[in-house]
Amino acid sequence: MAEKNIFPSIAVAICVPIAFALFRRNSWFRFVTTPEFIATRESLIEKYRRTEKIVNLVSPAAAFGLTGLILYLTAHPLMKLFNSAVQPDPDDLFFARYTGPAVLMPALFWAMLLSFVIVLSLCYVVLGRRVVRDLMLLSDSRLGFQTGRVLSFLALSILIITGMGTWMMVDCWIRLKPDRIEVNRFLTLGTRSWPLSDVQRLVAVHSFKAPSGNVIYRPSAKIVMKDGTVISTEQVLHLAYFRRGEYDRMPVFESERQLSARRAEIVLEMLETISESADVAIEIEDPYPAE
């Protein structure tokens, strides 16, 4: 049995306390206690004890529900916009781009931010500005930093990072043309191109071991060029591809076995097309054959 990858959990356990400590130490984020607040803190706690419990219970539930609703309403239009951003050329023999579920991660963050703004606005309307301000003061005093400033900073950071990530995913693709291969990799700027005569090896990958230790059965093509560059379809060949003049979309609800079979078919066709032009034999890489 493959070992479970615990590094993300460890990273979260380390980074969250560090982030809280940094927010408390930074003068712009740090909550500064005033004599007026110290004098009224206990009375505010007693006054809003019941209200605070209700808000702490209802607000997260409302934000969670709104996030799901916003994501549901915007996911399809966003995927449509994403798919229309980069299109195959008329002379492409094969074109594939990343269309996996990760493209919805920016939409998820944006939906969370929007739901927070809506819930906070509703609190202002229902409870009143004074009550919300007092509740935020009590919360800030417990956390040690000003929640509004922290959330504004995180919102801006998330918008910038997810916006850049979305653009890089949109611009991640592979094109096979009659005489060359063009690639635009994730986290890179610009397109690279190689003539088919520069192909050194063609490998059909059937299985591999992920960094977590799990064996993954996801067929992909690996193309090794004479300059040592390795081109892989692992990132881009996901739910949709374009070959010989038409789109073929893999149904999302097919079983993993069916999807693997479809991917294997696409990989083989692509490699055979390159093999004919480059006069290079196709190798099979399957270190963990399925039983």
C-alpha cells in the first residue's frame, strides 16, 4: 500500500502559525489596544455574548452556501471562456490544452471572497454598523491583529496569484503540425518549436509513481528532443483534445478505466503520427502494469 503524502498537512501546520505571528508583529496589521477599549471590553463581551454565538454559527454557514451557489452559477461560463481563449489552428494535426478541474480553483477563491463581502454587508444591514464594529473589535482583540486589513491583504494577494495562475493554465498547450511540434508550458512565457526531425525518442507512458508514492495509471506521451528537452502531454491531455480537424471531449463521468483507455488511444495516435514523419520507433514505459 502506498504511503500517504503528509507534506501538505505539515506545511499547513507550520505556515499558519507563522502567518498569524507575522500579522501580530506587523504594525499595520497588529491590533492596538486603547484605554477606551480596555475599559469597555468586558461589558462588550457580556452585551454581545448571545449575538456573537449566533453570528459565529450563521455567518460561516451562509458564506459556505453562497460560495457553492456562486461557483455553480459561474463555473460553466468560466469554463466556456477558458476554452475559447486558445483555439487550434486549421493545420493542427493534434492540439491539446489543460482543461482540468484546477481551472476552477481561481473561481472558487473569487466565490469565497464575494460570499464574504455579501455576508458582511448583510450583517451591516441586519445588525447595524455599530454592532458589527464592536463584534469585529472583540474578534480582533482575541486574534491579535486587525481582521479587516488581513483579509484585504489576503484578498488582493489571492486575486493576483489566481489571476496569474489562470492565465498560465490558459496558455498551456501542445500543437502537432505536419512539420513541427509547438509547446507552451505551464509557468513559462512564450512558445517553443522543434522540427519533427529533431525527435530522438517517443515514449508511451502507461503508469508512473507520483511523489506521494501512489501509482498512477494515466497514459501520456513523452517526446524527447535531440537537445534533451522532454515534452509531455501529462499536464495538457485531460478532458478535451483536438485531432485531425475535430474536437473530441472525454465525458467527465466516465470511469477512470474508460478514461485511461481513451487517453491511451489518443497517445498512440499522436505518437504514430510523429513516428511516421520522424522515423523513430515508439517505446512503451509501463513500470507498474495493471493487474
